[in-house]
Amino acid sequence: MFPLASMAADLVELIGLRVLAAGDLLDYIRFRAVCAHSWSSTIHPRGHGITDSRFHPRRWMMLPDGHRLHLEDGRKRFLNLDTGKFVRPRVPLLDDHCLLCSVEGLLLMQRQHGDQDEDPICLLHPFTGDTAKFPPVTYRTMVRLFGSAYHLNSHNGSAYLLPGRVTASLTVNAEGVVMITVVLPDVSRALFATTKDKQWRLSAWSFSPNGSTISSQGKIYMVQPKPTSSVELQILQIDPPRPEKIYGSSSSSFPAPKVIAICPTGMLNALSELVECDSEILLVDSSDYVLSKRMAVYKIADLIQGRVTPLTSIGDKALLVGVRRSGSLIGRNLSVSLKAMPTIAGDMIVCHDPIHEKYLGQYHIGSGTWSLRDMICDIYSASGWCTCSLIDHIYGACHCFIG
């Protein structure tokens, strides 16, 4: 193998892009740092972290706040859900901003204090520091758009969106104009704005807002009741406006949701969960009585083709569903590898047990068997350190008193 320093610049750039496509953003950053030639021959992520989707940290999750999960010097811990690696970057914006949700690994945030009429919604790349700013979301803005403010929280007289209760998708056009589409619980229309807009706009169409919702690669997917049936569910896909129409688009130009699949019969809207796993959108038929019902997992791509065949395995992955219903600020369902969370097994679905509130239910897809995961934390830990697992923190189940 020839040293990188002796290779042509375009070849080094191609190798770097292969590293980025096959691995992770941090692998690419390490590749660039090998020598001065690799540094100068490849694209610097900073400045492209938001507008170039290749640099989005999709599989990185910031750990929940509190319980000493982050460092005292202000650095935040991020976990790669595939490799189990941790990084600890400084994220100064989080000193006075709250995290609303994660969008392709980017952080959508709103300032907690100050002048809400002036402070924009901010989208941050936690590793490059790139930001994109959108119009403020104020109490008056939300009342003007929705006629109410039930989904707002009040902090020292200022209104802001509730962390963990927002689903958002990201779109970028050829000119680098960034658009965010937001779906809120209990609100039947989508909210959207670009980095060039002065105010948020509403979709002209509406939907039932309380089903499971997920965003992936610029699209939003949601489970909805079928209008013509009281017992059937369907999967809707919300596409963004075409890239050339992002800026200046009106409510009427925003494409209406389209039905892409019909759910298997017998599924309940409130208990059906969407989750992304290995770039596939999966539908999980959750359980209303943990330990007594067989669960099923379907690929949305199969349902689109009319194949109603549940998966028999998801490999070394586990699905964490019902995270938002548990009250966790993570606010989204997750797929994790055994490298990231070795305390659970592969082919497992983890969900909050609605009957035994101090436990998580674990369902093994292959065997169809249930088990309980003890969530009782050591509230008065003599060591002064949290005794709970990361899964307990994701579900907001840790109550350790650590001073």
C-alpha cells in the first residue's frame, strides 16, 4: 500500500469519501488527520456539517442530562449506537438552550431564557459546530398558527416547545437553504420554515397527530387510523417540497401526506411503533399487556409491496420502543447494537411495561418469549454514583440520589 502522501489528491479525496460512506464521520476525521496531504486533499466537515448529508452524525445520541452522565467541565457525552464508542465534545450552546429533538444526529434546540421574540430556533452539528437558524417560536407565534398553546411549556414567563415531544425532518436544496418540518403531539398540522424565512408556516393538510411518528432522510413517517375503517391503520409518508421550491413555498405547495402501506389487521394505533434499524423503517406491533401477547416486527418496505410477513430476526440489534410514551426526554424509538448496550441481547424488543411500572418488558423476536428487566434503581446509593444502566436513563427510569 502506497503512503497517502504519495497519492494524487483526487485519489486521496475518493478514499476519504469511501471511509465516510463505509464508516462514520469520526472515522473520516481521523483519516484526514493522518498527514498534511490527506488533510488538504479532503473536504473539511466544518462548514458542511448541516448542508451535506454525508456529514450528519445519524447514529450518535447525546446522553440524557443529569445523574453525572456528562462531565463537570461542560463537555457532553455522545454514544454511537452501532459501535458503542463515546466522544465528549464541548457544546456551549447547551448552556442556555434546551434540546427539542435530534434530526439526523443534529440537535434542534431552543433557548431557555432571554427574549423569546428574538431568539431563533437553532439546529446544531455537535461535532463541527455548524449551525442553522430558524424563526423564533414564541407564545404569540403558536397562538397565531394554532389558535392555542396546549403543547407549550412556560419557564419564567417564556414559552418554548417541550423537549422530547417534537419530531422534525431536515431538507437542503442545491443553494444550501435548509428547511425544517416539525410535527407536534396533539397538533394536526405540520409546522415548517427555512433559514431564510421570517416566520413559521402551517401545512394546508391535516392528520391525526397522536400516532407513532419518525423522521428519516428528509421524510416523516406516521401511523394513522384509516379514515374508512375504525379498526385498520395505515402508514403515511410526508415528503418535503421539491428542493427548488423550498424557499418561498406556501402552505398549499407542501405535498400532502401519501398512504404508503396498510398495517396488518388487529394492530392498535396507540401501541404501534415506528423505528429505524439499518436504514430500514420498521413497524413494531407493540403489546397492550406485556408478557401475554406475541409481538411482531414488519419492514415498511415489505408492507408497501403487500408482503405481510413479520421478521424472524434483526441480528445483533435491539429495538427500544415506547420511549416517548415513557416520558423520557430522548423522545424517539431507537435501534441499538450489542456493542453499544451489551446488557441486552440481540433480536430483542424493549418496551415500558404499562402494568409493572418499575420494569421494562423484553421480548425476544426469535423465541416469542417475554422477560422482565428490573428498573428499580438504588435510590440511596452508598457510593454516591448512579447504579442504573444506560437503558434505564433512556426510558427516564433512573431516580438515584447522587447529590
